[in-house]
Amino acid sequence: MANELSHFFRGYAKVELRHLEFQFSLFGKRVFDPSNFKILQEKFENYECAREEPQNFIAAVVSDDLLEQVITQSNTSPGILKDETKLPWLTFPDDIRLLCLYGKHRVEAARHALLPGDRWWSLALYSEDELRSQLCIHRDPQFSPGDIFRNWRHCELTGNADTTFWQSLISPRSRKDIKRLKENNAEIVRCLDQLIVFPGLWVDFCFTFIRRILQISCPKSHTI
């Protein structure tokens, strides 16, 4: 995966928040969590952004033609963009929006907390390609248990090749619990599957929920 990413990687830069946008997707991304947004907003208001720390960079896609044009207009060069310790400013035309592949909590919190003139974030820029979905999955390290379960079930039900990735994020103990639930209480699993299209319902989900279902004597009457 790292080799694939390096082929599409174009560099790092600071970009104003007004140029950043996010595509709505039911699967492959984190559920937007208002409590996480609030925590980040309070941190940013106390100047705890750490926007220039590499682990906080946000991946975004941009066409090569547009990037070449903006690099020239911003008086920088492709080589300078490759240095993550000295991020150049890139000035995009007013009507341009860059699709960010994760980091919505950070950007929304920054929009609310930062003062005008200081509303920007550090981006890792990649060329537009089918690699978008892979970047969403492999570069966002903060998936919640609800994100993991609903994306894993979605991939299993649709035969998606990312099933193995999502399953790898589930602990061995929880995998055993889910296997037991599927074997002994298939109706409950079917009910849960019907809810995976509602991201907001999964914000407070945890895998111990599955274990508790297995431990009660009449699980159907308690959960359905």
C-alpha cells in the first residue's frame, strides 16, 4: 500500500479551510461524532491545533493540471512540496474545493474555533484516482467500534474486498463473540444489518454489546 501511495503522492501544503470539502458516504468513513467535534473545538480554542504535525495532516485529492497551475501562482515548486517540515502556502482560486478523504472533525472544529485569517490546515496532496477509497480506509487511524462493525458487515454483505481490512480491526475475542451470535442468534444479526445504513445509531456502539447479548438468557426479547 505504501508503494501505491507514493506513486500518487504530490506533496504537502497549507491550504485555507474554505477550499476543503468532504463527500458524504454511508460506508468507508467515520461516523460524525458531535462529542468528538466539541472536544476538538475546545482544544483548538486553546491553541492546541498542532496543524503542522505530520500525524495531523489531512489527505486530499487534486488534479495534476490544477496543482501545477496553483504551484506556479503560489511562487513555489513541486520539490518544496515534498518537505513536510517546511510547508508552503498554496493559494487556490475562490471557486475551487479540494475533496478531503478524512479529517472532517478537525476541519469543522477548526472552522468554528479559529479566527479569520488563521483558518487553514496542512494537507497531504494526492493525484485524483481510484486510490481515493484506499486512502480513506488506510490513513484514518481513529475508527470507532461502530464504524468498524457497520463497515465490516457492509463489506461482508456486498462481497467487498475490504472485508479483511475491517475484520483485522476487531479483536480476536470480539470476533469469537460475533461468530457465536451469527451461529446462535442469526435473527439479531439480521436486525443489526438493517441498521448499518444509519450511521448516527452507531456512535455509542461497543463490541461488549455483542457479549452482553450472548450472556442474557432470552436475547431476542431484550434487543428486538
